[in-house]
Amino acid sequence: MKQNSYEMIIWWSTEDDAYVVDVPELPGCMAHGATRQAAIKNAEDAVKFWIKTAKDDGKEIPQPRGRLLVA
């Protein structure tokens, strides 16, 4: 499983004055940054940390499903 193959949703938050990235397949996995590139890099680091923590805690790690479709 490639850690960077999880879907990431990126948006600008005027409240935080930053780009925010949500990784919906990994509950609670989010990051932010002053630029889109920084936010994505921070999100990639957050995914690695999320997976490491899940492994350490013996929890199941969801397989990346690719693009999520919301109806």
C-alpha cells in the first residue's frame, strides 16, 4: 500500500487563513499550510504519522480506495 495514494481534499479556509487538507479515509487525518504545496506536504506527513500510530496501536489501516464519490 502506498501511503500517498489516499484521496486528499484541499480547500482554502478564510477562518484559518490557510489551505486545509482532509484525508477522509483516515478518520481525523487533516493538515494545513500557507500554500497548497505546504498543505499537501503536511498532509502526507500526517498520513505517515496516522498509519504509524494505527500500527503501533494494533488498529486496522484502511486500504486506499482512490477517488471517493459523494452523491
